[in-house]
Amino acid sequence: MTIVLFDDTSSETLLPLTFTRPVSEIRIGILTIAEKWKKYLDAEVSYKTKSYLKEKFPLRLSADNLFINGSICPDEPLLDAIAKLKEGQAIVKNGLLIAGRLASSDALSGNIFEKLEYVNKFVRICFPEDIFKFNDVEIRKDFTLITKGRISSEISSTNVILGEHFFAEEGAEAECSTFNSKDGPVYLGKDTQVWEGSHIRGSFALCDHSQVKMGSKIYGMTTIGPHCRVGGEINNSVLQAYSSKGHDGFLGNSVLGEWCNIGADSNNSNLKNNYAEVRLWDYTKESFRKTGLQFCGLIMADHSKCGINTMFNTGTVIGVGVNVFGAGFPRNFVPDFSWGGATGFDVHSLEKMFETTANVFERRDRKFDEIEKSILEQVFELTGKYRRF
């Protein structure tokens, strides 16, 4: 059976994070949604996503295909229901397609013959804020999935570990730091480092090859994705991968994409002075949308950067390929491929952006290839209407 993770309308409502990836490639908890399904089903997956993403995230079909909604995180009851599907059947809930088992010819035409109503609850991400909102739940589920039946590696006796839900993978290192797992699990991935004097509360995930710098203060419901480096103060935030917030400053109730960099002493607000509900820019509405949240910080898409001492207001959305710098608060929505700050923005040219990106990739022993360039060129064209400078 071939597993296909498909994008639905959440691919639009999760913008700008999904300009550069299928929905199932979003990290929430310890793993991406795609990685969760791979582990639960013990199978490889392919993707049904935007046409310009297909070369990087290909679609593979066979005579028997299991289509799964890429915005939905797996759990045991959902897996049980999916395992019982017969060809031509689908699971739905209140009109939402969760999963369907189809022959190749049916898959291409989108035909589903019998719909089975699903009654249980599940975690689904529809908006960027859902990533940090549900991150605690997913860290706990992933921690159980990954560590079941396994024994943690030893770490230095200079550390203080509180609680029973601490796990370190092979190669994880920490010195003179505290890990409090009483309120949630603490997970240190393969070849991670926690430098001296850091204080970390669960739930917390430090994914493979990432580092926490000296004297960091990290609160619960936080995930630091692979190949990231962080410091300062972080609360209930998710860094996808290859991003850095390496200095003092506060990041709270926020999501950073891949290849982002937060300059030294930069801060975001996650609570309005009048304690009012936070609104976020919504690409589908082309206006600001109520989130229903009192705490909501920064949403920053892939390849975006900010200079030192940058201040982000409550509920700020930064698009793909943005460079923010200068004094004062930039606007609450900075369109993709913008260059500037509070005093105004210009277009961040693709040529300059590609030069920077190539240098960033090289520092991490990665190649900025034609596939990556093509995706960003497509996003540049798609987002032109938002750059009204």
C-alpha cells in the first residue's frame, strides 16, 4: 500500500509557512506530521501538494493508495480506524476528509464511494498559531512514541534532573544545567548540546544536532527543531529546522520556519497592553483574522531574518525571504521578500536573497540547488500582490 499525505484548505490558511512545504512537513511536537505517520505506519510516504513543490516533495501512486490528510496528527484511535478501511472507503468528520483508501485510477479522479463518520477527537493544524497551541499535546505523544521500551543515554552528573520524564539520545551532551520534567517531558535528540547554566522546563524537545547556548531560560511547550541554535528566553515556541535565535531576547508563543535568524537582543511581544484578543494576518482573507488567543507572538516564514534589537509587536506575521532591520516596530504583516523596517520597506530582490541563502546553506554543509531556487521563484511571483510599497 502506498501512503499519500495530501494538502487540503489548510495549505492556504497556514500561509506563509506552507508556501515552501506541504502541510505534513510542518514540525509540531518532536516530529513533523509526515514523520509521525511514517513511524506509526512503519512506511514511507509521498505527497499530494502544490504543483511547484512536487519536484522536492513527489507524489507516488500504486494500485492501492492510502490517502491521509496532512494537517492531521495521528493517534491510536485514528490509526485503528484507518487500518480497517477497505478499498473505496473513506473516514470523514463533519465533512472533513481524514483518510481514504483508493485504487490508482480512483485516486487521480478523486472518487470516494463510501464515507464513514469518525466520532473521536484529533489534533489538526489549520492556522499558524495552532502549531504552538497544540505543541504540548504533540510533544507528549511523540515522547511516548519515540522512547517506549528504550533507556535514556547518560548525561553528565553536573546537571540537575527533576521528574521522571527525561530522555537523552546517543551523543546528547549537557553540563551544569537543570531539566524539570515534572510538568512535561524533556527530550534531547541525537548529538544535541545544552551549554552551562541553562534552565529548561518541560514539555521541551531539542531535536537532533541542535544547541542551547549558555544561560538560556526555556519554558514549557517549546520545540527546537534539528540543526538549530538558541539562547536567551523562549516560551511555547516552535523552530522548524536550521534556524537560530542564538542570543539574549525573548521569543514567546511563536513559530519560526527554516533558515531563519533572529538578531541579538531582539524581542517579540506575545501579549497586548490591553490584554485584548490577538489578530493575525490571514493570506486567504487578505486582512487580519481574530485568533481567539490572548497570547500570540511572531510567525516567521522560511529564509527570513531580523537585525539586532528588532522589536516585533504582538501578532506579527513575517513572510518568506524577508529582511527586517532598524529601530522601531515593523508593521504587523511584512509581505514576502520585503527589505526594511519601521521606516518603510522595499522589495528584497531575488538575486540578493539567493546570494545570502547560498552562503547560509554553505555554512551548514548544504547546497542551495535549482529545486530550492525554483520554489522561491514561484513564491516570489505568487506573493507580488502583497508588496504594495
